[in-house]
Amino acid sequence: MEVLRFFATSLAHDKAIRDDDLPKNIEVFQRFSRRQRAPELQPAIDFNLGVVYVQAAMAAEDDGNTALKAKYMGAAQSLFQSLGWRDCSEQTLKSIVKREPLPLNPLAPEEAWGR
């Protein structure tokens, strides 16, 4: 899972290849999410996929593609809402993704993630 997020994150930051490869990697992440057989892993998978969606939305915003930005941000907000987050605003999700280093635990304390 971390490997998938690493590749998607790398693609989101490399403008030369992200237009073609980022959507493909998001699709791979989505397939992984649908096929996993351990329900206890689903929150972690959804969290990581949500992070990738936010990064993709930010990349689309940098490119001036508002429609694609809205699509990815909406997908991210839906995932974080399904995880029980109370504040799934664009501003909050962007601020979480921009934090360095990004914590790997999606079930971190509320004060760390603004739940």
C-alpha cells in the first residue's frame, strides 16, 4: 500500500509524466482497494487513496484543470467522510497532505488530523 502511494505521490509531483501515469496509478490503487480481502485494512487503504486523490487534485489545480481538480477532490472528500472525518474541506485536506512527513497511521489522534 505504501509503495502504491509512493508511486502516485511521485507522479503527482512530476509534471512531465503525471498526465498519463497518475490516472493509471490511481486506477491501480482503486483496484487494489476493491480486491483486498482483509476488511480491517480498508480504512488504511481508503486513507492512502484519499491522500493520493488530494495530491492529484492539487496537481490538476497547478495545471489549471478545474474540472479534474473537482473530480479528485470530491473523491477524496467522500473517502475521508466515510472514515468518519468531520472536517473534509478542501483547505483541511490540502493542509494535511502538505504536512511533512505525512503520518502513515490513518487512525491517528483527532488533534493530529482534524477529525
